[in-house]
Amino acid sequence: MLTVSNLAKAYGPQTLFTDATLRLLPGDRCGLVGPNGAGKTTLFSIILGEVEADSGTVELERGTRIGFLPQESAPTGEETVLQLATSVSPEMTEIYAALRHHPDPNAPENLSAIERFIELDGYQLEARAQQVLSGLAFASEDIDQPANRLSGGWIMRAHLARLLVMEPDLLILDEPTNHLDLETLGWFQDQLCNYRGAILTISHDRAFLNAICESIIEIAHQKVTRYTGNFDAYLIEKKAREEQLLGAYQNQQREIAHLEAFVNRFRAQANKASQAQSRLKQLEKMERIEAPLAEAGTIHFNFPQPPRSGQRVVTLNQVGQAYGAHRVYRDLDFSLERGERVVLVGPNGAGKSTLLKIIADHVPIDAGERIIGHNVTIGYFSQQRTEILDPEKTVLDEATAKLPQGMNEQQVRTLLGAFLLKGDAVFKKIKVLSGGEKSRLALVKLLLDPPNLLLLDEPTTHLDLGSIDALIRALSDYKGSVIFVSHDVHFIRALAQKVVRIESGRVTQYPGDYDYYLFKSESGDARSGLITGLSNKRPEQAKAEAKAKTPTLSAKERRRAAAQAREAQKHERKALEKEIKTLEAAIIDLEKAQGALNERFAKGPADADMRKLHFEAGKLEAALQEKNQRWETAVERLSEVTTSA
């Protein structure tokens, strides 16, 4: 279907990748991962023909249809949401344009367009589009509204619906989950799991990658590498490959050192020059293993802890709130205790973000009371938070404007680096940053001087996997209280200690983690397989079944076996190193004896002595050959032992 061969791309001095080669077959489901700036989106652009590679080729089988969802800013015009979702081909787009520009249904242009619309099964297409739009949480009254009146996130959903209706042979998705809530994400994952075409997606959502991917393609260190399995399998295999590569590299370095030592020791001796030259040629022909590149170190940042609040952090009593005629809450009761970490879940539009705004006092309430506890300070993170950044300041100046006592600039730059604001980027003015960069800077400012109540609305959007882990570590050490909204299941599982489900203005609390919520909620069985990205079984059940199928040793037995294996390898390695050293000394002695024998040959002894010398020369040659063979065998075995250690 798709063959990428020997691609290379660089921008100025920065090389993204070289010799990138991969092949996608019908039905493949691949996740594309790698650090920010590695070239993932650029690879997409090359495949789509939007960017030209420096070298290499991209080949598509004839007739292959590609559907592409960009990360942001998909175009829209005057069409309705339904028309956008059914614009699955240029001809269908032209038909809708013709119908819009000729309002008279009896106009000849309209009659021709309607006739062609029927020939293309347009009404069946619309029925399918309505189903998909409903799955993506569009209300029935919204699908006939002009798409350009929607927010950016909803426009992206409409384009996603178009791709699912289109069902291309190859679906290329750049961060498709950014604008989906948990409920919609579950439905979307189910669609992709049953998708008949091939899928290639960029995502920083681990649960999503685990749910849909059968292989992972990594771009890192200017190389493109493919791994079999989902994201968790990729992490395991990557670690195993790195350990194997490191072992092979270290072993080869030892072998090189042995050969170089042999050459340096014997190259000055005339009688050993040929063997030294042979080993020199062996060194020259050796295919050198590159030293493994170390991954970026795990970032640990100790930010200041907030002052202690009272036991009851916030209380909402009989709260009512509405946006015009749309009532969000009526008689809402909610409370939060000190130190709780609560995730808000529920369908899109249920009021999760509104609840955060009510607590933060960012929207007025129509009824009831909002009580903030003793000594409570609130930090609210949302897209609107970026408006408080000074556009004329640099990133570093903004981050260091109000540092708490004891914090220095280096600590600030460490945290900025964890959220992809590193190097010269810290000297950029805020007005030239992207929306994602501004959002990450606002998050850094929140962590540098945290209040004792954090309200976070989708904090992982625009963060890569490493930055998400850095945020998880920071919040895990945080001593205050947290209420957050997120569609990232990995993030939720790592932090949430309590789940609050919001639906139709009602709040249901689950005093446990996310898996407890899935297990206890009435519709948990229906949603769990979709949202967890694993199966309809709880993780504990799946692990128990897998364990039952495979006999295992006890922990004590495993430790004993591992220790014995390490000790055996250690003894064998030492024995081999000693044997190699002994053999090298024996080889030197034998070669010296050969040299002395050759000198006696040169003196021309009597026939009887000549026969004796020939006999001794044969013995020496046989012994020397045997020692050299044993030396080579020992070196090879040392390599194997070192690699498997």
C-alpha cells in the first residue's frame, strides 16, 4: 500500500532523519512516536506530498485513497456540519457547493446536482454521517448549522467525522484525540479498532496507542525504527534492544582493544609482522557498532509546596448556574477535602469545565452558595489562562517574574525544559509563541508557585509523553488539593484518587480510582473496554488470567535463580579473560621459538639436524595454530557472555 524508502530530511543544520524506510500494508495499525521536533509531522507531510524530501522515495499503490486529519486548523467554509461530514470526494464537495449557490430547487444546475447526488448514494451517505456525528457528540440540532460557526475543536471533530464516513484505504491522523472527551474517545477507539483500512497516527495518549496499534514506529536520533506490538510492548522491546546494542558495542570495543594490543605488541617484530598485519586488516574491515545514544534523563523538579489549607477546601450548596436559556446546574451540592485528587468525567457539554469555573469564581452562580475553606488559595488552568501572559516579555522573564523565596533561575529553566521550552526558546518573546507553547508556559508558572487548590482543565493537551510524565511526577509530589478534567487515561490513572461523574446536571461521586469507577458505574462494563484501550476486562482480571496460564516461580526463587545466573556469568567472564591473557602469552612464546628456529635454519645444519628442525617446526606451527584458534574462540565466547549479561 505505502512504501517509504531511504528518506532523508533536514532543515538547515538540523537533520530530522536519514535513510528512513518503512512499509504499510492494508489493515496495518501503526502509531508514530518520538520526542517533540523529531520529525513526525514532517514525515506525514512528505507522505502527503506537501513537503519534498532531500532524498528517498514515497510510493503509493495505484488507487490508494488517503484521508488526513491535521493536528490543528483544518479548513472549513460555508457548508453545514452535515455537508462537511459527507464531503468525502471532490465531486461531492462540488455538488454541495452547487446546491448552496443555487437556492432555487428547480434550477437546471440544481436538478443536475441532485440527480448526481442520488447516483452517488448521497442520502445513504448522509445517514452514515449522522450516525458518526452522533458518536462524536454532535447534537441533532447542530448538524445543519454552518461549520464555520463552530469552535476549532468542534471543526476538527467534523473533519474527523468526514474521514470516518469516507473510509479511506489509509487513515493518517495527527493527534486525533486532542479535542475528544473521554466518552467520545471511547466511541472513537471502537471505530478505529473495527476500521478496515490502514491507520498511521501520531499520538501522545498511551492508552489510545495501546488500544488501536499493532506496531509502533519511532523517530529518534535521526532514525526511523519499527516495533511490533502496542505502546507498552514497544517500551519493553525498545529497552531490550538498547541493552542488547549496548552489550554488543561494549563487547566489540573489547575485541578492538585486544586486536589493537596484539598489533601494537607484535608489529615491530619482523617475524610477527604478517600476523600483526592480518589483525590490522581485520580491524579495518570490521563494521563498527555505533555507541548507543543516551536518552534524555528523567527530569525531577522539586517545586515549593503550598501553605496548608483547612480540612474542608471548597463547598457548593444548592448551586444553580445557566448560560442564558441553557441551564447547566440546578441544586448542585459538592465538596472537597484537603489533599484529595479528583477527576471530573462525563459526556462533552455536561458541565465539567463549568464546575471548575464555578469553584474558581470565573462564572457567576444564579443560586446557592460557594464557600471557600480557611487559608485556601486557588490556581485555575485553562486556555483563558494564557491571556495573563505578557506578550512583550520573554519566556524566561515571564517565568522568573515572581519567584518564591529560595528558587533560582536554573531551577526555573529545568522546569521549562521539562515542558519543551529549552535552549534559545526561553529567550523568545511570548507574542511569537504558539498556542501550545503559551499553554505550557502558563502551566510552568502554576507549578513554580502553586496554590493549595489546583483546578486543571485538560492540562496534558500539547504535551509530549515525556512532559506528561514530568507533570505527573510534579503533581504526585504536590501536597495540595487537585480537581482536574482530562481525556488522557494514563494521566487519570496516575493521579486520580476519586472520580466525580457529571451528566445532565447531576453529580455522582465514586470514592476510588479510575478502575474502581469503571467497575462500579452502571455503564462501566459498556465503556471500560473502549476507554481503557485494553479489553472489557478489568486490568486486574486480565493480569490474573495471564498469570494463571503461565507457571511462574515464587519471588524468592526468581531472585535466587537470577543471582545464580549472574554469578555464573561473572565466573565465566573472569575465566575467559584469564584464558585469553594466558593464550596471548603462549602465542608470543611460540612465535619467539619459531623465530629462533628460523635462525637455525638459516645457518644450514647437517641433514640429521635439518630433519629434526623440520619436525620441531611442524610441532611449533601446529601448536601456534591451535593456540590462535582457542584465542579466537575465547574472544567470541566472551562477546556472547558480555552481551547476555
